[in-house]
Amino acid sequence: MPRTASFVWGLVNTILTIGIAAYIFKWLLQTTVGWYLRRKTSAQRSLLLARVKLEESQLQLRESQLPKSDENGWENVEKHAVGSAPNGQEADDEWQGIVGNAGGGGERVLWAAINATQKRWPKAVCAVYTGDDANKEEMLAKVENRFNIKLRPPTIIFLPLTTRYYVLSTTYPRFTLLGQSLGSLILAYDAFSLLIPDIFIDTMGYAFALAFSKFFFPAIPTSAYVHYPTISTDMLGSLDSSAGQGLNAGTGKGLRGFVKKQYWHLFANLYSRVGGSVDIVMTNSSWTASHIRTLWGPARSKRRKLYPVSVVFPPVAVDEIVRSIPLTQESEKDRQPTILYIAQFRPEKNHTLLLRSFARFLQQSFSFTRGKGSSPQLVLVGSVRDSADATRVYDLRLLAHELQITKHTLFITDASFPTILTHLRTATIGANCMWNEHFGIGVVEYLAAGLVSVVNDSGGPKLDIVVPWEGGETGFRASTEEEYADAFVKVLGMEEEERVGMRRRARERARAFGEVAFERLWVEEVGKLVGLEEEARRGKGKRG
């Protein structure tokens, strides 16, 4: 009996010793690395803030010499809803901290977010950690030309990172998800070696970078704008042989499939734990929000995060499209029996499904005598990023030839915005074939242009965009070749009055995804971060 008690006591003592040692090691690591990075970047921070102050004073001097109407309206910017701290106090209108943006993913989101932040907190500095080489003047000119977003130069700074290689998918031929996630820790260290922000926001999907920030700098509020979860329950389910959609559908069979399943489940567990550290979580759609709540929810509840996961739809240039494309009985005469698909030429966009559906549609008995009697056309518009995309376009052209639809099919790569507007103005149907599209900016553009959408019956298009509106439908949803072909027949066979009614409902639905709506919700969420930062600063002051 004494031996048993001695063994138990020894075991308990060993466990306690290991636990205490682990806690001390964690504390030393946090303290040492955090202190080192703050000390290393202190001078850089002072120099950057001094430069911002100098550039701002120079710009104000130039503006003071201009007529009032030429000052870009900055003095008249609307103040959106003020965020609040956890204690219920309002966040400071004059907040002057540094917002660090790990930006790039969904580029319009990044620039629209910075624009909204500058409007709401004009004294705040927006620091963008970037892997691009362009200087600030070139970058801001590109943003204005491409997105028609004019940013205030003095209070935005770009910090170049040299470790981008570690987050590229091509760096990890195997275990890509884990490799990129661990690589983002190196990227985060690189970023915080340049500047430690007062608030850290990620729009790229680097949840591990946010965990890095929270581990070494617990007082810095963090936020994620999630375009899509790195891994989702749908991805895990698609490995089963019974699942019929997705790039990894049916790959969970056999020994290799078993190993892949275990790897994905282990990574999902790690991703869930990492996501639990994020203070404010914004998602781009109801679909993404649902998956993030499932994956991150338990860990966030355990850590007692105050704010629930929210949906902040990405900004779409709805107003610009509406102004460019009339929607009247007269404009209906310009519409041709054209099916338009605007999407990057990537595997997940599933152009193959659309080509086969279009071929089936052409084979069906249907009289195309509407309007000028034009024959149906399929127009595929998308960007080509690299040689792999170019090869994919070539393969799609071969498939169109094999399906004998070449004369009815047009491929347009890297089209200009005016070209896209022309096709949005003259097409009748807007198609989307990606399974579980996380949001669907292209689909919103269809709706804004007044196209009748035929989209995949999944993801954001199903849950948020092509939904009943004002007592009627705004489009059609499909999953198979047969369903897509039938939907094309229905749209082109509709009476003009019915079709115009659907177009108008679609356009009204699209207004919910405009830039003004995004700005309002973005400022509301960032206001919460400002409140958390101010509360942390006050608490630190009291302790000091």
C-alpha cells in the first residue's frame, strides 16, 4: 500500500512539475520574443508615425490652397456608427492607433475596408503588410484605376515582406494546408519585425498569423475577415466516395484516402483551436459564417470571446453597374440569347459542367425566334493567371470542339471592365457552376446588370444572393447538366414581361451588396476592435 501511494504521489508530482515547467517556458517565450520585437521595432514605429505626420501636414497645406470643391470631400465624410468597448463605453472618434492589415485576399475588400477606416478614423494609420514590390504612389494609383477607390495617402503605409515564399501553395507539393499555415507564422514574424500594430486584421485567411499575434501580444485585438475557411466540414465530407462534388470528391478511399482523412481531421482540429483566439470574426457570406461557427465556435466559447461571428458581405460595384446598364422595356431589345459566365479559369469554377450543360441545352428541341432570331451563344470571360490556366483554357476549347458547340462558344481572357460591361448589357443569362462558391461577387454583378442568373444550388449564391425577393424569384438554381439545361430553356422561353420582372427584382436584391452597406458593417465591427484596444490601454495604464 505504501508503495502504491508513493507511486501515485510521484506520478502526480511529475505531472505538476512538467505542467509548471511548460507554463514557465511559455511565459518566458512570450515575454522574451514580445519584448525583443517591441524593442526592435520601436524606432521604426516612431519614424513611420513622423513620416505620416509630415505627409499629412504637406497634404493639408496643398488642400488649403485648392477650392473647396476640389478637396475630395474629406471634410464632409459621414461618420458611421461608433463602435463600443466591452464596458459599454463608446470607442473614441479621434482614435489614432495603427491598424495592421495582412491584406490581399479579395482585393476590393482590402481597399474598401481601408477606405472605410480612413473615413471613420481619419487620424488612424493603416499599415498593409504586403509581398508586392510596388511603391505607395503606384499602388494607390492602381487601386484608384481598378476599383475607383481613392485613398488618403499620408495615413496608409506599405510594409514589404520578404518571406512570401513560405505561404505559396507551390512551396508545399504535399501537406499544402499545413505547410502554408505554418509558413504564415514565419510571415507573421517577418511582419511584426517591421511594425507591431495596435490592432491586427487579416483578410488573407492566415488564421495562424492571428494566433501568433495573440500568443506574443495578448493585448492586441485581432480580427479575421474570412473569405472561406481553410478547411470546412463540406471538404471533410467530400472525401467519402458517396460525395459527388468538389475537387477532392471520392478521394478518401483506400489506404492513401484513409491517411488523407486523418490528416484533414487533425488539421481541422488545429485550425479550430487557432481560430478560437480571434477577437472579432467577420465572414463574407452565410455559408462561410456557418462553417466558421462550427469550426471556431467551441474554441471561441471556451475562451469567452465577447462578440459572435458576423456576416459582412464584400463590397460589389453595384451602383457603377446600375448606372452603366439601363433596365427598361426598350433595353430588353438589346438582349441576345447569350449565356455569360464570368469566372477565373480555375478547376473549381467547373467550366466543364457549363460546357456540357450548354451542349445538352442546344440538343433539346427549342425554338430560338426571340428578338432578332439570334442563335444561343455561350460566352466565357475570365482571367488567366499562369501557364496552368492557359492550358486549362486550351483544354476547354478542345472540349467545346468535341461537344460540337465551337461556333456557339466564345472564350475571352483577361477582359477589360468596359468589355465585361458590354457583355453584361447584352446577355440574357448569367451562369455560375462552382460548387459551394463561398460568396459569388460575379453573381451579384449579374443581378445588378439585370441578368437572369442560373447558379449552382450551393454556397453563397444559394443562401444569400439568388433568393426570393419582393414576392418573386431572382433566378434559378441547378446542380446537374440536366438541371442547368432545363433552366436555360425556361429563361429563354419566358414571356418578356415575366423576364423583365425577374430582372428588376434581381437588381433590387443586388443593392444589398453595395459599397455603402459594406462600409457601415465594416466600421461597426472595427469599432469593436477600437473599443477593445482602448480598454486594454486603460487597463495597462492603471497597472502602470
